Amino acid sequence: EKLEKQFEDFRNQLEDYGTLRERIRTVATEIESTTRLMYSYLLLVHQTRPIPEVLEKAKGQINVLRELFSRLAEIILECPGQYYRYHGDWRSEMQTVVSLLAFMHWLETGTLLLHTEAEEKLGLNSSEFGLDVEDYLIGICFMSNELPRYVVNQVTTGDYDCPCKVLKFLTDLHASFRMLNLRNDFLRKKFDGMKYDLRRVEEVYYDVKIRGLATNEGSNGDK
Amino acid sequence: EKLEKQFEDFRNQLEDYGTLRERIRTVATEIESTTRLMYSYLLLVHQTRPIPEVLEKAKGQINVLRELFSRLAEIILECPGQYYRYHGDWRSEMQTVVSLLAFMHWLETGTLLLHTEAEEKLGLNSSEFGLDVEDYLIGICFMSNELPRYVVNQVTTGDYDCPCKVLKFLTDLHASFRMLNLRNDFLRKKFDGMKYDLRRVEEVYYDVKIRGLATNEGSNGDK
Amino acid sequence: EKLEKQFEDFRNQLEDYGTLRERIRTVATEIESTTRLMYSYLLLVHQTRPIPEVLEKAKGQINVLRELFSRLAEIILECPGQYYRYHGDWRSEMQTVVSLLAFMHWLETGTLLLHTEAEEKLGLNSSEFGLDVEDYLIGICFMSNELPRYVVNQVTTGDYDCPCKVLKFLTDLHASFRMLNLRNDFLRKKFDGMKYDLRRVEEVYYDVKIRGLATNEGSNGDK
Amino acid sequence: EKLEKQFEDFRNQLEDYGTLRERIRTVATEIESTTRLMYSYLLLVHQTRPIPEVLEKAKGQINVLRELFSRLAEIILECPGQYYRYHGDWRSEMQTVVSLLAFMHWLETGTLLLHTEAEEKLGLNSSEFGLDVEDYLIGICFMSNELPRYVVNQVTTGDYDCPCKVLKFLTDLHASFRMLNLRNDFLRKKFDGMKYDLRRVEEVYYDVKIRGLATNEGSNGDK
Amino acid sequence: EKLEKQFEDFRNQLEDYGTLRERIRTVATEIESTTRLMYSYLLLVHQTRPIPEVLEKAKGQINVLRELFSRLAEIILECPGQYYRYHGDWRSEMQTVVSLLAFMHWLETGTLLLHTEAEEKLGLNSSEFGLDVEDYLIGICFMSNELPRYVVNQVTTGDYDCPCKVLKFLTDLHASFRMLNLRNDFLRKKFDGMKYDLRRVEEVYYDVKIRGLATNEGSNGDK
Amino acid sequence: EKLEKQFEDFRNQLEDYGTLRERIRTVATEIESTTRLMYSYLLLVHQTRPIPEVLEKAKGQINVLRELFSRLAEIILECPGQYYRYHGDWRSEMQTVVSLLAFMHWLETGTLLLHTEAEEKLGLNSSEFGLDVEDYLIGICFMSNELPRYVVNQVTTGDYDCPCKVLKFLTDLHASFRMLNLRNDFLRKKFDGMKYDLRRVEEVYYDVKIRGLATNEGSNGDK
Amino acid sequence: SDAATGGDSESSSSSLMKEAFSQYAQYLNDLNDKRERVVKASRDITMNSKKVIFQVHRLNKYNKGEVLEKAEKDLAAVREQHILRLVQELQGTDFWKLRRAYSPGVQEYVEAATLCNFCKGGTLLNLDEINATLLPLNDPSFEPLQINVLDYLLGLADLTGELMRLAIGRISDGELELAEKICKFVREIYRMLTVIAPEMDDSSDMKTKMDTMLQSVMKIENACFSVHVRGSEYVPLLGSADPSYSLLGVSDFDQ
Amino acid sequence: SDAATGGDSESSSSSLMKEAFSQYAQYLNDLNDKRERVVKASRDITMNSKKVIFQVHRLNKYNKGEVLEKAEKDLAAVREQHILRLVQELQGTDFWKLRRAYSPGVQEYVEAATLCNFCKGGTLLNLDEINATLLPLNDPSFEPLQINVLDYLLGLADLTGELMRLAIGRISDGELELAEKICKFVREIYRMLTVIAPEMDDSSDMKTKMDTMLQSVMKIENACFSVHVRGSEYVPLLGSADPSYSLLGVSDFDQ
Ligand SMILES: [Mn+2]
Ligand SMILES: [Mn+2]
């Protein structure tokens, strides 16, 4: 009868969802494992290994990520319009990916990895399977958390210009975030934390500056 | 520059999402308020008011719900593919609606309100803005929670055939749910609770039976 | 200078507030201690001591309460317009007082102690130092929590009419509360709990009724 | 009957309170939004923009605040004697306002914004709708939290006299607060934090002094 | 170097354990799924299907279980001595299995399935991969939880000798459990619950007895 | 009866304890208030007031403390052997007292106030009402926390010999603390903090030394 | 060791300090060792008291004398073997100083001792009585250990949970009267503690226990209620006072 | 006791059951007693390992040999007196069954042993090496006790906290190089654990420890930073390499 038919249908649907979700989780776990490896390479910047060497190792994993995201996209695209249904199953991994890519990009270029650039690096096609804006922003906040430690360790190895460079970058980034009208949610909390990163970098810059260690940038008076 | 442009865009996007979400919450609050009213009408069945009278009052609110859901659908359809993005903002209200409609339907017909029937009653168009299957199932579980209380109060007022009727319905419903392979989530927890409803109704039926209070249904040997 | 003068003033003000608050807390502690004693007397109703005897002991404390509240009012009235400034320091004691008085009143009369009656019993003058409506309502919820236990113990001692009486009272009380449009706060949570009291009493009434123990009220078919 | 009448009254009262509270929250949200804007202007002092320019932008919002507080006062005055009933709904916004005004005032005059001056700036009438003393004091503590950061950034840009000036101000302010006999509450906790601000400023002053960077203030032997 | 080597080894080991664990979870999930099926067959005894028919269906799954447990044992035996390392990953499934086998055994023989019998039915070899005694005991408690419901439903269908039989069994079982010195743990909690099962069965027995419904069992000197 | 009699006795005892405790709290509050005053005098050393003047003011309060501790001892001695029962009610005040006395003693003599000396100063009789060793040690840690600030401010006013003196003292003190076997408790945490005090003082000493500001102390073979 | 740091002329205060600190070190070492021994004794008391409690739960109307006799013997063993160790450690101010180290064990002992006593005589074992049983442990060289009011009351609070378990079990064995007696007893303890609990030194622990206790009381009351309403059907149906039915069905199993 | 319940003809299955349950009872009693003994041994291991750790913190560049020798002797005593008790209790599947009972002690022992080893040789004591030191405890009649990877890694996580304390202290004594060595070492452990931590059996404990560990790493880094920037002023000001200044001020106190 109709009742049995209905539950039969439901059974099939729920199983399909379950299978889909498991496939998503499998890929997400692999992404997580890849980011962990990338992160452990990037941690070497604190041990003052030359940046190009460090970046090279980490970059080697980007292709792995591309591949994984293309598998993820494929799965998600099987059910059009349900990107956000399963979003919770991989968003935290996505945020970590953004933070790592943005950190690498900054190490290389000194600039912020833009949203479109992040999508590009990961081979995402924003019309089909894009990078959610909030995930991108949270990832950027995570990256900001790495900077104070980086600055401290760079100064210890004698790179006295680093604090000034990072301070400029972080001041601009913080100002950009302030333009956004954030709700009282996770992103807002993460952004509020960026303030402490900024202060710490200011303090380091102060320590360097008051001892006259910062080289030429003091001369042209800018900041 | 590009950075500013990006954050300018984000600002606009985040504000649009915020506005959308607020509009959704406004409608959801109205739905909640309507269900509260319906529920207070339906509560009268426990005080043994005649069912038709009770149902009539409650049914009067269905049109209000239809209207509210059509407004909700309109909002959601502004952003195609994002049904599940905002789902969390109104799903608990939806579940309550389902539970009330299903209870009314059962009082009237003695049968389970099907998923398609629920969509119909609410004027939902499943291809555009449908009733999520899990929400439907959770709503049905909520309805099941009302039944033991209903049975107890019916017996108190001398309706000794009610337990047998409810027991049959609930046994079938429980069996149908058992067909589903539920994950360890909220729905599973709610379904696990249905077992207690079933037991309680069995107990009441037992009380009635052992005292020979149940009328003719014992004679034709069915159950 | 002005700065010193300002802080000198603040010092005095803050000390005055502190002293006031301490005086309030002293009285509140005494109220608490008195209600604890009253409650321990009232607990005897569960041991089937005759109600008049139990009430007499408990009533002996009402005068103590009146006296304490008059002291409290006096303190509060020293600073006009600041009732709500210190409200938090004695409101939970007030709620307990209401619950005890309402329970005693119900034992004696079978009716709900009204807000004005509560004020009267405590000698409060609502224009100056009244009973906050929310405190009153919360107190009533607390009283409702006592009823299921009372009903169970009464039936155990052979009073089979008690469940019906309590059920009527509680059904009406619950219906009255439903008229209020409660916010999502402490009162709402307490009220939500009243539902469980009601169900428990329904169950007890059911147990009595199905065994034909309830006396004459079954005959005239009302409820 | 009387019971119904009572609950009918309660319903109206509770709704009135609810409406009032919502109106208060609406204004409070606007105040919060205005302070956020002001704060983002004031943040520019850390990037060593000229103070007059910074202050001008921020001052432009004071009128907006006056307007908002006059709306708030109007609402509160509808229910005489209930200032403290709703105090919790806007006090944290008020504290932020005080901290911003006090910071601006200090930047301009180097002195502490007095309680009466704060009321004046906001157009508050202390006999009707005044600034609670504890809110004022908490706001001042918040302001003190900004000073170490300000000093660090000023020194970085070569303003070596700033630490001495701030140290004097903060030492006096701290001493003034010490006169107050604070209870173990939020204000006390905030005040305890001021000690760290003071220490940090002392440290910066030390750094400047030991390097002989502070200009003439060492010569006139004061401090 | 040595350090990296060790951690590389650990990583491999942990990954191996992880893989092992996943394999265990896969089997455990299949066990769970099989017990769910068995349970849904056994549930039919509450709907008064003839016991032999019910048992036959359920027994059909025992071979499946044996097969699954032999797979589980094989996995576990790959790491000798580590039975308890992964115990948490399948113990709750094991407990369910015990409860079902014991229920079936009781339905068939009226006696308790002993620990060694349970191992035998599942083809476990206690020296290699046995049934933990606590798991066995918890499983027996779960079985006891089914009995009141069974008794109630049996009486409803007119089997008035069932309560006496169950009561004797449960009384003996409860007495046996009282021989154990339990810590304040899960097993103790489950055992505490058995008291309520016993009481419920007694009550049903009493209901049947006072109505003279139990047939001959009173005459043959009960037990 | 006996039961009530015992509880009546308990109630009286507990109330007596409560009263005792309140008396203790009253004295403890006075001690706290006195230490607050002493501390505000001692704070002036950071503003480089002459030490003898500062000490004189602070010493004036020692008699007050002696008097308060003799009152406290009297109360405690009413219940022999129960020193530690109420210890929590005044131990934090005691620790503050120790820290102030030790700071004053150090300012005057440059040596550590020993446990027996502290007892003596406070007129405590260790066989009856002594100073708990852990409280003493915690108090010493608190004192150590003041030293870096003192050194910084002394250097700021041109006293360049201070760092060396403090550094010697703190080095010895730290070495002495290292003799203790500490558990993972509050004292351990405080002791861990002492390392940072030591480091800060060293840094200041270094700053002074490399600038050749320290006067003769290098010549007389430092320590 | 002073030689290692140089030993110049100014170091007399420094060596005084070292000397003092070696005393503090000794004090802390002794204290920690003692605390550890007390904790161990407390754990043993807990474990063995729990065993006694479990024994008592095996009690029924036939084995009562035997079970209680054994339980009392075991309780005596707890005193002589383990509480004695506390007596040997705790002297003077230690009773309160180390209370947190031994309190759990003492509470569990109180629970066991009062449970036995109630089962035997139906009354509450007083604190004075319990403390009197500890006196024989004394050796003239030690101060007597006396359980304090707080630990006694905390133990009593847990006792009600065990009594609830006992009551539910007794109803099953048809010992209705005992169940009712327990019900009255537990209600009375709850009522008494209601007045006292907030006056206790740190009442937050006790507050949780009071909530649990009310749950226990209500479980017993509900069980009594259920026996009562079920029993009420007996008379109207059979009309005669057949004693074999009077104590619920199970009575005839255990005879 | 069967006699007490009546002993009628049908009771053979019932007496079989009783017999089986008396076996279960024996099993549970034995298990609980053993668990209790293991917990006690674990507490003793913890306490004595903590003492060793404290000893190591007394280390400076002058007493290094002496302190470490004493610490190693004490560690050996922990093995011979207390870990031996574990060996005697834990057989076959007990290693994992009772892991929660002994894990805290073993973790603390790992912490102490790796700390000593690092101070001595500047390297990480491997799990294999640590397990090798346990082998002499073996008696032919017992299975050898081998610490498992999880307890080793959890102990290692705590080690970084102790190393942080050590580093801060060493900087104070002018042992900058040692501090930098610790910094590198701890960073490397952190980096290694980053990859491994989430793979551990229950990683929630480890997650908290990782957060604490990062705090420790950063505390050391900040200390090194601060020494560095301060030291940077030295050269420009004095222009010569006076060795007495090179290791921060304190160097001249402890000579
Ligand atoms: Mn217990
Ligand atoms: Mn440690």
C-alpha cells in the first residue's frame, strides 16, 4: 500500500544520502591528512629553513589537493542544489586548506591570496563548486594566527625587516575585515582574535625599532 | 585595488545574506507562533472535548501556514540552490508543523499523513521548495509522542477502544520506521523514543484488556 | 581638584550601595532560612499528617516573613526608583516564598493564590514594594512541581479523590499560563516543566480511575 | 472569574514589557553600530594619523549618539522607576560609549573625562536618565586598555615623549581608582586589569629612558 | 635521523592500527545490522506470532553472526594480546548479540543462556577470542529489559501462565546477580534496572492471580 | 525522638560553625582592607618616593595586622585542632600579608623574610596559631612578582645599582625554591612564574651593564 | 653545596635562607608522603565498605541474621585494618588539613555502617555511636579519630540511594512493610537534611546529593503507590482476606 | 544456600545458573582486586617520577653530572620497586584491559626518563630504548612489560612542558645554547606529533596536550627572541667581544 511504498522510497533515499555522505567524508579525511602533512612542512619556516625550500615541499601537495577537490566536486555535483546540505561535512577542512595556501602565498609574494586565486589554485569552478566566502574568510583568520610566531622567529634569526613588512600586511588586512559587518558568529569570533595577532606584531616591531635594528625602512619614515 | 574590491564585494554579499536570513527568521517566528496556537487548540483533545470541534478550530490555522510557507518559499527561491544553506533557520518549525498536521490527520482518519499529503496541505511544491524527508520523519516522531497521553486520557473518560486502535497504528508505524536504516543522528534518537510510546500504549491496552473493559474488538480475534 | 572630588564622591556612593546591598542580603538570608523551615514542615503532608496540623505549623512562619519583608521594603524604599537595581539579590527567595504560600493556600482552599492575595499575605504594598509578576509566576511553577508527589502519596494512603481534584486544578492552571506569551527565558523554561507535572497527575488519575477507585466523581461524568 | 482576569492582566503586562524591551534593544543595537564606526575611526591613531583629523571624524558621531540616547531615555521614562529593570539591555553599549568618549577626550586634552562631562556630552539628564556610576567606571577601565597599544605605536613612529605623558595620566588614574572600595565584581576585575596597562606603559617608558630617547622631560626632574 | 625515523615508524604503526580499527568497525557495523534484523524478527513475539515461527527466522541469522565473529576474531588475532585495545569498538554490539541469543534461548528452553553456551553458539574460542564476562552480564541485563513487555503482551493475548513462568526465571536471575560485587559502573546501573523489570512482572502476575486467570500453575505447588 | 534530636544538634553545631565562620570572614575582610592600604603605600616606591618614608607609612599598619591576627587566633582557638577547617577563609589574605611584609623586609634589609620572622612580626605562636608553610611560600612568590616592576622603575629614575642587587637576591631565592619538591598545585604554578621575574630582572641588569651605567658593583667582585 | 656557589663573605643571609628552605623542603616532603598514605588508606576503606554494602543487598527475610552478622564482621575488619591506618597518620590539625584526602573513604564507611544498622534495627546509627565504635582502635600514643559532622552527613546522603535500591528489591520479595518503613525513614532523613544542607561548609556537593536523594525518595514512593493501587483491586474482586495474596504475588516463591 | 530457597526438583537449571554466577563473581572480584593493585602501583610510579623530574630541574652547568646520576638512580629505583609491581600484575590481555588503571603512572615515567635522557645527551630517548630498560625486570615466570606507543606519546607531550620550564631557567643561568637546543628539540617534537596526534586511538586527550605544547614552544621562542634582541644592542654599543657579556648578565654570578 501507499504507506509501505512511501517508507520503501524513504529507505532508498536515506541510504543514498548516507552513501553520498560517506563518500564525502572519505575525501574530507584525505584532505585533512594532506593538510596535516603540508602544515608540518610549513612549520619548518619557524626553524629558519630557507623559504623556497620549505615552499617547494609544501607545494608538492597542492596537486594532491586539486585532485581531492575535483573528486569532492564530482560527488557534490551528482545532487545539484545540495552543496550546502553537505557543507558541514567538509567546511572545516576547506578552511584549513585556505589558511595554508594563503600562508604560502604570503611567504612567496607578501600579498593576500584573493578568493578567486584560492579557487584557481584548487581548480574550483565557482559556478559549480566554489569556495564559500565565509570559509575563505575564516581560513584567512587562521593564517593571521600564524604570523606573530613567524615574526618572532624571524627576528631571532636576524631578519629585522620582517616585523615591519608583516605589520603593514596585517594592518591592511585587519582594516579590510573591519569593512565587513559581521554577525555574532564563528567568523566574528575568529576576526576578533586577529586583533591580538596585530598587537603582538606591533610589539615585536616596537622591540626591533627601539633598538634601531630595523634597517632602511626607518629612513623613509613611512609605515 | 583588487583587495579592496574583493572586500567591498564580500561586504555586500554578507549583508545580503544577513538580510535574507532575517527575513527567513521573521517568517519562521510567525510559523512558530501559529503552531503554538494550533497546539493549544489540539491540547483540548486531552480534556475530551469532541474531536470535530477541536479539529475545526485547529484547521482554521492551516491557511495561515500555507500563506507563511508560500512567503518562505518565495524568499528561498530568490537564491536558487541554497535551500539547505538556510535550512537550519526554519527546520525545527517545519517539524512542529508536520507533527501537528499528522496528529490532526490521524484524529480525523486514523491513518498516517503521507509526505506528499503534508506537502499538499501546506501548498509546497516539492520540485522547488519541498518538505525535507528527515524533517517529515522527525515531525512524525513528535506526533507519536503525543499518543500515549491521548490514550491515557481517553481511557480515563471511558473510551476503552481507543488503546487498541492506537496500538495498531503505532505498531505499524514503528514497523515502517524500522525499515529505514537510520544513522546515529537526531532522527534516530527521536525514533528510539517512539519505542517508549509504543510500550506505554501496550501497557494501557493491557490494563483495559485484563479488566475486560475493551468492548467487541476482543471477540473478532484481530489485533 | 575635580578629579579627586569625583572619586571621593564615587567612593562614598559605592560604599553606600555596598552597605545597602549587605543589608538586603542579610534579610534575604533570613527569608531563605525561614522558607527552609516552612518547607520542612510542609514536607510532612507527604507523610500523611493531617493537613490542618501541618498548615498550622507552617503558618506560624508567615508572620516572620511579613516582618522580614517589611524590613526589606524599608531598605529598598530608602532609594526610590531602585527596586530593580537590587532585585537580583532577593528574587529567588521571593519566588520560594510564593511557591510555599501558594501550596499552603491550595491545600487549604483548593484554589490558586492570586497575585494580590500573595501580596496581602506578605503585607506588601504594591505601589511601593510589590511582588514582581514574573517572580509570582515562577513561584507558582515551583508549586506545581510539588503536586505530582503529593498526589502519589495521597493515593497511597487511600485518598482516591485527590488525583481528580489536582488534575482539574492543574489543567486550569496550565491553560491560564498558556494564555501568556512567554519569552525564551527562565519563566518559560519553568512553565515548560509544568507539562510534565500535568502528565504525571493524569497518569495517577488514570491508575485510580481504571481500577474504579475514584468515588462519586466518576458518576456525574464531569471532568 | 478572578483567575482569568489575573492572567489576562498578566498577559497584557508581559506583552508590554516585551515590546518595551524590543524597542530598547533596537536602540541599543544602533548605539552599538555607531560605536563600532567611531572605534574604527579612532583605531587610526595607532597608524599615526594626525590626531585632530582622527578626532574630527569620530566626533561627527557624537550627535548620532546624543540622538540615540535621547530616544532611549524617552523609552525608559515611560515606566518611571524601572531604569534598572532594563539596565542590562543597554549597559554594555553604554560602557563602550564612555570608553570612546574618554579616549577622545584624553587625546584632545590629556585629562580624564569626568562623569558629569560624559553625561553632558551625551545630553543625559542625571535626575531622569543618567549615567550609572559603575558603567562610567567600567568604561574608563576599557579606555585604559587602549593606552599601552597607543604608547607602543607612538614610540615606534618616534614620539618618545608620549610614554612619560601617558604614564603620569595612568598613574594618577590608577591611584584614584584605588581610593574606591570595590566589591568582587566585574568592575573590580576590570580595574585589576588596569594594573597591567600601567606596567606596560612603565616598561615602554623604561625602554625610552634607558636609551636616552626621551627629550627634555628628564631635565625638569618631574614625573 | 633517529628522531624522524622513530616517528615515521609510529606513524606507520598508528596507521596500521587505524586500518585495523576500520576493518573492525566494518565488521561491527555488519554485526549491528544483523542484530537489528534479528531484533525486528524477535519483536514479532510482542505481536503474538507463534514462537517457533519467530525463532526460526531469528535463528537463521546466527550463522551470519558466527561468520562475522570469526572474521572479527581473525582481525583481532593478528595482534595477539590486544583484544582489549579495540574492545570499545565492538563491545556494545557484542552485548546486543548476547541479549538476543539469551532471549531466544529463554523463549526456547525457559533457562538462562550461560556464558559458555553463548560462546559456543557464536563459535568463540575463549582462550583466543572469547566473550568478556562483563559484556555477557550486560547483555543479560538487556534481555531482562525485554521481559516485562513480553509478559504484558502475552497476557493481552490470553496467555495467563506466562507471568508466573517469567517471574520465576527473573527472580532466580536477580538472585544470581546479587551474588556479584559490582563497582559503580555501567553494569551496576543496568543491574539496578533489573529490579524494575522484576517488579513489573510481579505486578502482572498479581493482576492475573487476583482475577483467578492463571490456570493450573497454582495447583502444582508453584516452583 | 533520637533522630530529630541528632539533627537538631547538628543544626545547632552547623549554625555555630557558620557564626564562627562569619566572624572569621569579618576579620579576614579587615585584614584584606589593611593590606590594601599598605599596598597602596608601598606602591609609592614605584613612583620613587624615598624608601624610608614609604616604609614608615606601611609599617604603621603592622600593629593593626598583629591586632587582627590576634583576634583571628582567638576565634580559631575556640575550636582546638580546627585551624585547617577554616583555613580557606583567610589563607589568601594571609598570603598577601606575607608578600607585603617580605617586600618591606627586603626593601629594608635586602634579605628574605624567613618563615619564623614572619610569624614573629605578626605575633603568631606557631604551636597554636601559626603561619602555614605553603601560605608563606606562596606569599614569597607574590613578592617576587613585584620585583621586576620595582627594578624597571628604579632604573628609570636613575638608580642603576638596583638591578644587580635584586638579581642577586632573586637568583638565590629561586635556587632555594628549587630545593622543594612541589606537587602540581597552586604553589608550583606561582613558582613557575618566578622564573619570568628572574628573567626580566636579568634583562634590565643586562641593559644597564652594556651601557656601562652600573657604578661600582662590577669592581668589587660582584657577590 | 654552598661551596659550589662560591661561598663569599656576604653569603651568610643567603646560607640562612638555604637552611630555612631545607626545612621547608622537609616539611613539604613529609606532608606529601603522609597525604599519599592517607589517600591509599581511604581507597581501601572505600573498596571494602562498598563490598559490605553489596553484601547487605543480598539480604532477604530468610538470611537476614546471617548476612548482617557477616557484614558487621567485615565492617569491623575495615576499622581494624584500614581506619586504623588513618588513626596512625592523622594527628592534631591533620584531621582537617588532610580531610579531602580521606573524606571519600570515611563517607563510604558511614554509608556502609548506617546501612547495616538500619537493616538490623530500623534506626539511624548516630554519629556519636559510629564514633564510639572507632574508640577501641585507640592506642594511648595516638589521638582518637572522630568522624566529623560533614563527612557523616555526606555519607548519609548516599545511604538513601542504597536504601532506595533495597526498598525496590524488598517490594519484589513481598516485604511491603519493610519498604514502607524505608520510605518513612528516607523521607525523614530528607526532611532533616533539607534544613541542614545549606548550612554545611561547602554546600555545593550536598546540593547535588539532595537532588539525587529526592529522586530516590520519589522512586520509593512511586513503588509503594504502585503496590497500593494494584492491591486495591484485590478486595473488590475476591472479597475475602486470603493471606497468600496479601503481600503481592512473589510471597509464595520464597517460602 | 540452595536449601534456603527450597530446593525442589525443577531447580537443576537454577542451580547450574547459581554455579555459573559464582564463577562470574569470582572473576569480577579478582579483576577488581587486581585493578586496585595496579592503580596503587601507578600512583606510586607517578609520585616518584615527579620527584625525579623536580630533581632534574635543580640542574645547572656545575652540578649536571651529579644531578643526573642521582636522577638515573632514582629512575632505576622506580622501575625496580614499582614498575616491577605492574609486571607482576599484568599478563596477557591485561596490558590493554587495565591500561586506564596504569596509564597515568607510565606516562609520568616516560616524562621523567625522556627528560633525564635529553639533559644527559640532548637526544630523544626512543620507545625501544625505554622498553629495553624494562627488560631486566623480567622474571622467567612473567611476560615482559612493554610500554605502548600511546602512553609513550602522551608522556612525550608532557615532556615538552618540563623542557619549557627548563629552557626558561637555563636562559636565566646564561645557558643560551642549551635553551636554543631545547627550542629546536621541542619544535621538532611538536612538528612530528602534529602529523601523528590525530591518528592516536582516542585523540581528544592528545588534542588538548598539543595546544599546551604549542604554548610551551612559543614560550621558549619568545624567551629566545627576547634574549636575541636585547643582545643585539651589545655589539653596536661596545664594539668588542668581551666574553663576560656574551651570555647575558648572570654568567658572572654563578662562577
Ligand atoms: Mn553508594
Ligand atoms: Mn609534568
